[in-house]
Amino acid sequence: PEDLQFKEERLKKIRVAKKALEEREKALNPDEPIDDKKQISFADHDARMMTKKGYCDYSYNAQINVDADHQIIVGQHISQHANDVQEVEPALQALTEAIDDAVVGMWSMDNGYFSGPNLHAVDEHGIDSYIATDREEKPATDDLEDSDRKFVKADFTYEIESDVFICPAGEQMVTDPASKAKRKSYRANKDVCKKCPYRFRCSGSKKSAGRVIRTDKFEVARQAMTKKMETTEAKSIYERRKVIAEPPFGQIKNSGFRGFNLRGKEKVEAEFSLVCTAHNFKKFVKAVSTGSVRLEDLEKVKKAA
């Protein structure tokens, strides 16, 4: 019967998708059980569920590197990660593939890139980077004694030598050296926390004995970038990002490209490469016609297109 045929076809599709999901998770997380909530798209097994402004869909994360003078896309790649916390290394690789002997002198990124792996990558490559501090890392505008606000991470002082945090009450917050967790957890003495006058401003929970600060092995780099971004010079340099990296995405969308038409990561990468090439041609023509750059100078970035 027709209805039974439909169910058999649907079951066949489910089995194919299930097998693809199992193969994907085995490659990404070997020797780990598959979470029951894991999903995979029937239409595109390479796409990942991503959320933006409350809207969820199977998507790709398009990344671009833009030069500061002409808004030319000098590097681009497609990511399957929903966030940008580990995109610096792939971006550097894309730059090297696009331009021979590519040298990044100064690099600004929004707070989505404020992560330990990204900070470590720019330090390893000796790049003068300016990454907007993550919301949780920013110091509060109100002084602790002049308000009854909740404590933020910046209120806790990190001591590099002893690898401890000092809370606003002056107590040390230590981590368990024997822990094998990827992220470190720093805690103060529970008995001291229970009697602390700052308790409810600190932990924010009646059940919790005290505040827990979780971080990773890159805390020193986080602290350094946070201090750097508080300087006037850093703020001035980062302010220019809004007229460098943001406009190309808007210009691409205004040209009519709002989503990928192809399926599969390889084809999507090719499609996005064509989109970036079309954008660059417009920038090349504008740069030459306005006289801001000579035609022969564009030879240096022709591979980026």
C-alpha cells in the first residue's frame, strides 16, 4: 500500500541519517557515548544546528579576514562550529593559503573570539591583537562599596605565581591540582563563605556555599588581554573594526546573497569562495578607479580572490 511504502522510505532515510550521525560523532568524540539530544540534518549531514537572535536552523559559520585599507577579503573559510572560540588558527591557515608570506601586523576581533585557544594562537604567532573582552570578564562600572551590585569575575584578583584568585573579602580561592577536568574550578573555604557578609552578592544562591570561578589554562592570556583592552590606544584601534570587518558582510547581503544554495561543506566552501571573489572584484574596481591603489599593486592580493 502507498502509505506503507511512504513509511518504509521514511524509515530508510532515518537509518541513513542515524548512521551519518554515528559516524560524525565517532570522528569528533571517539570513545564517548552519543548524547541522545544530538541531531543531524536529513538534507545536509555536514550542517550544524546554530542559533542566532532566537532563530535555530542547520547552518554554517562563514568567516572572513578583511584588510584595513580597502575592505578586501584576504582570507575566508567555512566553519561547522556555532561559535568563534576556536577560529583563529583556521583563519591564519586560510590567510597563508591565499597569500604567500602573509604577515598579520595588527588584528582586531569581536568578543565572540575572546577565548583561551584564540588568545594562545595570536600569542604563538606574535600578532598584535585586539579582542573585545567577553561580557563576563569586563570590570563593573560601579564600585563595590558604593553599590549593592552582584560580583563579577573582574572583582576577583588572579595571582599568577600562586595560581589563585583573591575574592573581594580577601580570601584565597584555590583549585584542585588533581582534577582532570578541562576547565579549572576555583573555590574558597565553604565555612568561611557561609559567614561572609558578601555571600549573597557573591554566589547569588541560597543553596550554594560560595562562588566558583571556572577558567582554563589560558587565564594569564585572558587577564593580559582584558588589561590591554582597557587602554585608550586599544579602544581607539578596536573602534576602527566597525568600518573594516562588518561592512563586507552587509554589502554581500545587500548584493542578494542571504544563504547558501548548495549542500555539503565542500560545495558550500566553493560557493562562499565565489561570493567573496565577487565582493573583491567590486573593491578592486573601486580602489583603482578612485586612484587609492595602482593596478599593479593588486597583484599582491590577487590570490586572495
